[in-house]
Amino acid sequence: MRWEDLDGLLELANDLVAERDDNPDLGIILDQKQTRDSEAQFVSSMLLGIENGSVINVLTEANGKVVGNSEITRGKSSDEYHHGKLGIAIIRKYRDRGIGREMLNTLIEESRRTGLKTLELEVFADNKKAAHLYKSVGFKRVGTIPKKIFRKGEFHDIIVMSMVL
């Protein structure tokens, strides 16, 4: 991620927010369109995290357009400094092309390189494709959080997955 990616990241975020209305199982937590200022705050935070070693980021472009963004955020306390939380998002048009797998593999490789020992992620229980992808790269299901998400008048369970590196 670079400052030059700001407009592409803003477009990515807003594309995902729009898609969320059509796909209630999309694991995007953003629930409103972002402004350039709010996205600049996000980019600033990510770049600071990358610089200080608390964030590993993988951004994906296709034909000059940002189509995916992912990160691992390292635990803040000394008790959790070895542990990372993963987030990943790819716009619909570029899913099912192996991009997510490549992003995950890069994040896992970088996590090992930076000394992380464990990773975790959350995925909507109904998002079988994503859960299958995570399992295929080595994540294991460790639990369920019933009714964690309330969206469009319905509760959604979340599956928690983890990986020991």
C-alpha cells in the first residue's frame, strides 16, 4: 500500500459497500460509503502500521485498478504480539481467479517471516467458498460465534478459524 493507492482503495471500499446490499453474507463490515477523508485516515493508519511492523498488507491491482486489499494486524500487547488477525476483501468481478489464494499465501509467508506464530480470521458461516479457501491454505475451524452479525433484519453466525504457523 502506498499513498498513491488512496483513490483506488476508496473505489474498492465503496464497491464493496454497494455489493454488501446484494450479498448479505459478504464479510464486509463497512456499512456506509467512505469519503476521501475517511479513506485517507484508513490509509494513514495502515501505512503507519506497516512502518512500525504492526500491519502486513497485501494490495492487488489488475489493469491499474485496486481489486483487493488484505492485511494481518499484529496483537498490540506483549501477550499477543505473536498473534495476527487477518482481513481480506476482493471485488466480485475478480473473485474465483486465484487472487485470494495468492494474497493469503503471501500474507502467511510474510507473517512467518516477521515472527508471527498464530493467525485468526472470521468468516460468515454461510460463506462456504471463503471458508473452503481458508481451510485449503491451512486454517482450521475453532469455533462459532452465534448471531454475531445483524444485517438486513437477520442474524448471521460467524465461524472463527485459526492457523499455527
